[in-house]
Amino acid sequence: MDFNVKKLASDAGVFFTRAVQFTEEKLGQAEKTELDPHLENLLMRADCTKNWTEKILRQTEVLLQPNPSARIEEFIYDKLDKRLPSRTTNAELLGQYMLDAASEFGPESPYGSTLITVGEYQKRLGGAEREFLQTSAATFLTPLRNFLEGDWRTISKERRLLENRRLDLDICKARLKKAKQAEAKAALLSEEVDKAEHELRIAQTEFDRQAEVTRLLLEGISSTHLNHQRCLQDFAEAQATYYAQCHHYMHELQRELSKRTDAGGSSGPSVTPSNSSSNKPGTLNMEQMQLPVTGTRKAKVLYDYDAHDTSELSLLADELITVYTVPGMDPDWLVGERGNEKGKVPVTYLELLS
């Protein structure tokens, strides 16, 4: 017990001395050892990384989960190291309501059958959203949190230790300065000067060692940037996949609903364009592009392509588009869609996805 009391008193004394040194530095009454410019630059870069990582993390959480209560629930489960129960997405819930309503109104009725069709696609959209949220959390949010809760805490700990070593060094410098001033007045305090010089050498060694440890940790921020860059690419890929799935499902839903409208409202036989000068292999007009599609798929563009006329669609490398063919179309070409844009695209510029 006596040892613990002495250690507590010693620690309190060290803390008080550091506090005095820090206060005097702030008031301009004591000299302060400055860090080398490289280390200062690393510290500023680390602070910038930490601050922007926190902002990006928070805003991504808001983007993926706009409901504050749900975010708090996810946070609590994460801190308790428990798996959050799978949450039904709003689109899935809407789809289920539509299916339940269809059973009430009669699934064979026009309204009931349409409710079933739309409801099923809403559930598909909800499933795609849930998969996107899970992928984004694993490939983007988790690495950002790991940096803030792991690497950054280690860096912060070593920075605090470096600051303490710096204060100790400046305290020793101040003591040596006072001892030399006293020695100059009375030639009887050489032992005090020797003691102060010895303490200064020890403090300088500890400060230099801690500065090197901190520097190595801060230089690791470059690896953090590379890792976060890969995470950003994964996040963008997950977004692209999700939006492509949504576009695909909505395109299919529009086709299904158009078929119902045509079947219920057409008063005569459908007319198929023929004897047109544009019906050459690989050449389609916009009316032909409205024919029933076959094999709607997603495709990744391999190279940039500039449309040669209004019937073609310009492409940018690495973008995702929806492609399909129509009856009588040249096999070297497909119809491509990007949002509201539509036109022919060459097959050789595409990588067809499953």
C-alpha cells in the first residue's frame, strides 16, 4: 500500500509539473521544443484524414439508413457485438401489402392481378436494396469504423505520449538553464548542473524514440488512404449494381404493365413495320426498338463508342447499360438503354453480364 501511495504521489507530481510547463508555454513564459516540419505535416495530414473519415462515415450512414431510430438501434447492436435482426425494407413491406390486398380484391380480377405483379416487383426491389445495404456496410462502413476505432486510437495514444515526452524534455531544459544560472552566481552547484544535464539527455532520448514511433504510425496513413480508396471503389460498384438491378426490375415491370394495357385496350391487330428502307441488317428505327424484347440483360461497356447517327447510342467505358435484341436484328448489334436514352450498340464493345 505504501508503494502505491508513493507512486500515486509521484504521478501527481509529474502531472502537475507538466501542467505548469504547458500553461507557461501558452502564456509565452516558457520555451517550447518544436517538432520537425515532416512530423508536423504528418500530424496535420492525420487530423485531416480522421475528420473527413468521420464526416463521410456519418453521411454514408444517413444515406443508407435515413431513419435515426434505426441507426441508433444498429449502433447499439454493434456495440453489444450482436447481430441485428434482418429488417424488412420499405419496398418489401409495400410489396407484401399489395399482395395481401390482391387476395382481398380477388387475384383474378384486373386490379388484383396488377397488384400482384407490382407487388412482386416491389419485393424484388426491396431485396436488392437490402443486399446493397449489407454489401455497403461490409465493404465500406466497416473499414472506416475500424480505422477510427482501431488505428486512430493507437495514433492518438502515441501522440499524447509524444506530447508528454516533449513537455518532460522542455522541463529538463528549463531546469538545466536555471542550474547554470545559479552556478554562474555561486561556483558551488556544479553537481546540480551535472544532474540536470543527465536528466536532459534521458528526456531527449525518450522524446526522440517516441517521435520515431509516432512518425512510423503517421506514415501508415498513406496505406489507410489506399485501403479507403479500394473501399470507395467497392461502394461505387455496389451502388452501380443496385441501381442497375432497380432499372432492370422497373423496365420489366413496365413491360408487364404495357402488355396488360395493350391486351385490354387494343381494338385491332398489331401492325409490324415492314417494307422500310431502314430495315437493313444492323439498322433499326425507333418503332422497331419498341418491339417485344428478348433476353434483357445488363452489360458493361469495354470501350468508348461515339454514335454515328441518331439510331445509335454513345457509350463510355466501364458504364453499365441494359441491352436486348429484337426480332430480325443483326446479331452484331443490340439495343442499349441508359435511363431515358435508347439506341443501337455494337456487341464487340460490351461484356454481357449474367
